[in-house]
Amino acid sequence: MIFRLRFIHLFVLSALSTSALAEPIPKEAQFLISKVHVAASKKDTDTLKKLMVTEFVWSFGGDGDSEQAIQAWKADTSLLKKLYHVTGRDCFEKADHSIECPKNAGTNYRAGFKKTTEGWRMFYFVGGD
């Protein structure tokens, strides 16, 4: 019983110290993610396009272009609901300093954000692998 309590205590301390060491997402990135979230909820593709890089990845094997992504989202607005959903969940900073929403998405839908010369922009929204 004592061993079990010590193990639980060590596990909790380890989890707390790991989360305390995690770097917060930059405020500028948080602001952009929030703008994407609101625009997706309103199906405001004009605003979304302004928040994306031109070489946008929206389909594996498809062309990487923000205009094509916008056209696909207009044709299938359920994708905007998915974008709204993923940008409303916790995000994390990846090793390359880009931000992905949500955490632990695996091959489910996820959105990526990176800092560019024009500020933070969304550079992918994909599902699958």
C-alpha cells in the first residue's frame, strides 16, 4: 500500500512538473487561432483566406493552394464545422515551433499554424495520414 501511494505521488509530481515546463503558445498564435475559430463558426471564407498561407495544405495528394481549399470548404461546409471544432480545443507547439490543434489529434482532423513574415498564419487543415 505504501509503495502504491508513493508511486501515485511520484506520478502526480511528474505530471505537474512536465506541464509546468511546457511552453505556452505565443499570444499572437492564440489570437490567430481564435480568429480562425470565429470565422469557421460563421462560415466566413473571406476572412479565413486572409488568415491562411497561399501554399495551403488541405488534401494529401491534392494541390496545396488556399483558393482550392476555400472552394472545397464552400462545397462541403461540414469541413468548416470540423475546423471550428479543432480550433476550439487545446493546441500545442510542435518541435518545429508550429502550432497544431488539437493536441493528440493523430490522424483525425487537425489544423496547423506557423509564424511567417506576415505574422502567424494557418498553413494546413487535414484529416487522415
